[in-house]
Amino acid sequence: MTRHARNCTAGAVYTYHEKKKDTKTAGYGTQSLRLGKDSVTDFDCCCLSLQPCREPTITPEGYLYDKESILEYILHEKREIAKRTKEYEKHKRQEQAEKEELGEAEQRSRLQKFIKKEQSIVTDPHNPFKTNEQDVGDPTAGPSKSISNMINGKDKQLPSFWIPSLTPASKEVTIKKPDKTIYCPMSGKPLRMKDLVEVKFTLVQDPDDKSSLIAKKNRYMCAVTHDILGNTVPCAVLKPSGHVVTMECVEKIIKKDWIDPISGAKLTEKDIIPFQMGGTGYSCTNKSLSASVERPTMQV
């Protein structure tokens, strides 16, 4: 084996190839992998379930969802918002109760200080020859100098530091008021049920193909030009009718008179919703085709 070979073990230098090979074998470091065509969903698949849509709906940003999946997501988010709202209200009530308790404690401490000052004022001459035993029952006697920890209100103070109520508390956690807006899981923009548009795909009529719809490679076609739709064909949804057409049809036919060829309704720029394509595995179609997982690094 030559010293320039890739798997040469006689060298004194730990080469980059050896380090990369050991990292992949041991599972250390950041593992990166380029995604292929099998890792990219088709254009008619739901962004949540990753399966072909039964009742497809699309957002104004062009993300396709199955109606059942997006409804479950919205209901789940509403339940989570209601749960966070209850926790926030409970936290607010606890804060209010703590503030009231602190106010009452401060008022009691002021009252005790006032009483202590009043008792320390000597209006009658004090007899220095009287002992503490003689002062018992004497209203003119000053405050008791007993060393007991159960007098002068000390019986209400617990000296046991290990009791849970006397242990030092950690920093208070502030709970922010939850946002009641539901956001799209793909675009991160506010999502409302009334903004979803029902999508109507045009099936490919092939009498020779007897397989099921999911098993077919070419399932749908353009509603106007009858071109086969796929990940390599940019397409859009016409909002008034919900039909799917190719972007070539939009540019060459629809944008001439701005009329929906299916329903005959007038169109605007907002009525044309471009599809967010699933991808093909080629870098010219997708923005990012690499996935990485961060793991503990190996130091040499």
C-alpha cells in the first residue's frame, strides 16, 4: 500500500478522509446527507400527513393540506391556546393573591412597629430595684426580656429552615399572555379557516390504466390544456373555481383577458395562487436538498 493511498495506516498524520470515515462509523459530529427524489413529496401531497390529499385545500401562500388534517391541526392549536390561557389566568390570580398577602404583611409589620414604639415610651418612673418577678402583672412594667422563642409573636415564626414553606424559592417564572392567533405550520403566517380554498384536480382519463388513483404516476392534468401535472410542472389554483392549471396556461391564456375559463368569473392577481412545489431532487428546482443532524463532536 502506497503512502498516498486513501486507507493508508502507516502515516503519522490523521487525514481528513480517515477522520470523516471514523466520524461516520462512530456517529460523532454533524451528519449531513443530500436528499434524493424519494425524500421529496409529490405536489399533490398534504404538508402535514405527507400523503395524497383526499379533500385538498390550499392556503393563500400556496401550501396544500388535506381538509381533515388541517382541521385537526386547527382544533389542536385551539385546545393548546385554551390550555395556555387557563395557565396564564391561574398565574395572574396567584400573583394577585401574593400581592395582597404582601400588602397585609406590610400593614401588620407597621402595626407591630407602632405598638412596640408605644410600649417603649415610659410615662411613669421606673423602679430599678424591682425584679422581673415583681414586674409580672404590673402594667407599668416594660417589655419582657425573656429569651424564650415563643413570646412576643415569635410562636408564629417557624425556626425550622428545612420545612418546604421556609425553603428559598427559585426565580419567579413569568408567563406571558398567550397569542390566540393560529399560524400556518409551513409559512408561519396567520391561518384562518375561511382563507382555505378548496382545490379541484382534473383526473387523467386513461381507459387502459386500471390501477388505483394513488398507484398512478400521472394522476392529474391541467383543467384547460390537459397537460400532465407533476413536480416538474409549475401550476396554480384559480381561486373562484378552485381548478388547477399550469403556470404556462396562466401566462399565455388567462392573463390576456383575466377571466376564469372554467367559471367565467373575473380574476385578479390575488385570485391566482401558485403551488409550492414538492421538488424533484435537482438543485435547480429546490432551494435546499441537504439534511443534517448535530451530534457530540469527536476531539483528537
